[in-house]
Amino acid sequence: MKRLFSILFTLLWMMYPSVAAAVEVKVWHAYRGAEEQALVEAADIWGAANGHEVVLIALPFGAFDSKVETAIPRGNGPDLLIASHSSLGKWAGLGIVEETGAH
């Protein structure tokens, strides 16, 4: 699990390669327990290594999709979200997420 989170934060780093000053990176997730702890550890490691602060915001699983669909279109969303792919098609159709070109 920790490896998965390291990969996610490496991808995030690739999105911000030219940022010299420290930035706050807001991440929404619905993890709990050991998964959440692994995410916290990976975020701390990535943040320390890259000079950025990762702010993890845990949302209730049952409310996650609704929060994404109401907050992001109004400019109140995260820099990154970690979610199941099951809503990806719907979110793409709503214009909430888009392809980054990184494959």
C-alpha cells in the first residue's frame, strides 16, 4: 500500500516540477485505518523530500462523490483526489476531471 502512495506522490511531483517555492498540496481521500496511515506516511515523506506541505483531507466514503461533484465545479476542490475509478467516467462527462497527458 505504501508503494502505491509513493507512486501517486511521484506522479504529483511530476505535475509540479517547476515549482521552486513551497506549495500546499490539498489531497482528498476516503481512506481509514492502515490505508490512511500509509497515505499519511507517504505524504510526509514526499512533502519533506520536495519542500511542499501535503494537506490530507479525509472525507466520508458515502459522501465523497457528492462532495467532488459539488465542490470542484465551484472552484473549491483539491489539487489531487484519490478515488475509485468507478466514478471516473461520470466525472469526465461532467468536466470535473480531464486527461493530463501523462501515461
